[in-house]
Amino acid sequence: MASLSVSPAAVPPEALPAPREGVSSWPLIDRVCYWLCWVTGIGLCVIAVAIVAFMFVKGIAYLRPELFVKSPAASLRQTQSGGFLDPIIGTFIVTAIGTAVAAPVGIALGVWLSEYRSPRWLARVVGSSIEILAGVPSIVLALFGLLIVSKGFLSFLSQGSPQGSLGESFLCAGLFMALLAMPLIVAATYEALEQVPNRVREASFALGKTRATTIWRVLLPSIRPSMAGGVVLGMGRIIGDTAIVTVLLGLTIKNEPVGSTPLLGTLRGTGSTLTSYVYYNSPAGEGNSHEKAYAAAFVLLMVVLLLNALVTRITRGREPGRRPRWYGLTGLVGRLGWTR
């Protein structure tokens, strides 16, 4: 069958789309706001590039390979003694504990808020609590955490004393770091589930599958990138925090385990992270070693940038024309493992 074509001359002028107006034809207030948005965006980009460039120049100037393999050492000449091996290890320990707690709890809360919401009043209370938790300053969480973990019945989390628990350990810091990451994970999971079409759920129910099976076998696999993005963002929030580390980790320049048990002793002991190490060696701290502070800050910045790049990589849009994982009844049947 021959295709029909209409020449532009046959189309009435009123049917043609109106040409786009130029910025010069806008009202004055609209033009001012438009250019303010441009200036603000460019200014933020310039500030971000300036920070990265400054830390890159300073960090490369003072970064040495031996800093990665030497532990901090107490010395009057900090510029020539020790490295930041222990703070790097401490950063990974705190991040691992916080992520291990926040990821499953945050995903479970996001699923419950999106798919169950029962009872309604409890769902509203939980949602409001998560929003409040996202805006609470970390120093408030740290002080609240110290009040809780210093109780005698929680002495197994840290080093004990005759008066009770000291409340300073990697376990204590990691547990309350999870509260920083949890709102990001809950929000990412909830928003991703809300974007899945209802026809996917209805098709699963039509195949005789329960709500729990639908969530586990269909919905969660389809939103893996969003969940992973939320988890990585939560990890970045944990790595960059200092207040909780300062209050709940003890701020010792070296990792000091408690007891003779290798892993448990380390978790119950005190130590430091890269953020606290930078603070300790900054002009406001006691180390007075600006060179080490610049080098550690550069390493910390690179870690955060890598996490941001990872978030962009796993959450970016799929290729044009590619079907999402939940598309079509055939893919749904295959995912549920249903056969005739």
C-alpha cells in the first residue's frame, strides 16, 4: 500500500505549531529569573570544580605511597611519622556495619510503605519519622546514640566500666551511621516501586501468585538499579560523616581493639576514620600536620567521587528501545517460573 504524504502547502496555517518564542520576548521578570538560574547553575559547577581542583593539587603534592601502609604514630613531628592505614580500615569497617544494617531494613521499609501500607496510621507515622530522620543533624543522632549505648545492658557493644558502658566502638558508630543511610535507601526503594505499572502486579496475581511472591520475584528484581543507587548514596553519607565518629568511635589515632578476640575485639574497640583523621591533622585539631590532612582529604574525596560515579552508572536510563525487565506477560511468566 502506498504511503500517503501531505505537502506543507496543503496544511492550513492555523494547524501548524506556533514558532517558539525567544527569551528576548519574555517579560522582564521571567528573563531575570531565567538568567539567575543560569548564573546559579554555572556558579555551582565552578565551585565544585574549584574544590576538586584545589584538593587534587594539594593532595597530589603531599600524597606518598607509604601513607597507605603505615599506621598513625604519636610524635611531635607528625609530618614525618606514620600514615593513615588505620583510618582507611576504620572507614571501611564503619561503612560496612552501617550498610549491612541500613540496606535490608531500608529496603524492607520501602516495600512495606509502597505495597502494604497497613495499618494506614502506622504507615503515615513511619513515613513522617523517616522524613524527620533525614533532616536530623548527625550530631543530634550522635548524642542520642551515646545516651543509649552507654547503658550497662549494652556493654557488649563496647568496652565496659564499673559505671556502665563507655559507648565508644566501631559497632556503636556503625549502628547509628545506619540511621543516616536509611532514609536514602527507603526513598529510593519507595519511589522505584511507585513507578512500576499496576498491570505488572495484576498480571502476577492473575497467575495465582501471592503478594509476597510478586514482590520477591517480580517487583524487587525490576528495581535493582534504584535500590543499588540508594545503597551507594547511603554509603557516601556514612563515609562523609564526622560527628558520629567523633562522639561514638573514640577518636583514637590508631585502632585499639578490646580483648583478645581478633574480629570481635576490633569491632568493640575504638579507632578513627578518614574524616576524623582529616579533622585531627587540620589547624583545628591536635595533630597540626596540614600535609597529611590534605592527602587524606584527597583520598576521601576520590572515594566519594567514585561512589557518585557508581550511582550514575547503575541508575542511568536504559538504552532507547530496550524493554524494561517487567515488560510483557512473557517476561513475567518466566520470572515467576510458571509453566502449564
